[in-house]
Amino acid sequence: MDDKIFLNKYRVAGSEMEAVSENTNGAIAYEAYEINSEKKVVVELIPTGPLKDAERERLESEATAAKKLQHANIATLYDFGVEDNQLVYVTEEIKGTLAEDWVNAQGPLPITTV
């Protein structure tokens, strides 16, 4: 499968396009690269078909607001757009373990620690 370009700036390898499956809300996330800088990013796609107009407008408004946020504990939203009947979110890639995975492996933290 050929590489796919999103928003004319982000490249997802063809092998990555084949390897990833969608989650429960229909969203699909791929590892990708910004074409000019080769910076690693995450491209998340959400189909617009099942969304009501008000829900789509809310998501677009929230993405506009999220692009303004800069915080160490929040993945930076680099870009957002609509392409091929999908909402396209481009975020920084965060390395690490999901809290859910950590708790499943280690058990819950004591309340005092949390």
C-alpha cells in the first residue's frame, strides 16, 4: 500500500495504514511524520458521517481552542482539518505508558499517593 498524505503536510507509511485498526468510536490513530521536518507526530482520524452537525461544530471549536494550549501534561495539537469526510487531528507523539496499562500491571495506587 502507498503512503498516505494528510492535510498536505503529514505522511503515514503504507504499512502503518494497513496495521492499525479503529477503536470503539471509529477513530483511527497512526504514527506519521511531518513532511518538511520529518518530526514524528500522531494523525488521528474521526469519520464525520455518523456525527450530527452540532457535534461536528463542537469538535471543530474544541480543536481550535486546543491548538492554543501549551502544557507539559497535554499532548500538543499541531494541526486540525477535515479531509475525505474525516476530522484529522495531528498531535505530538507522547512516549510512555498509559495510566490504565500501568494500573493493570502494578495495581491501583494508594489514595495518599494519588
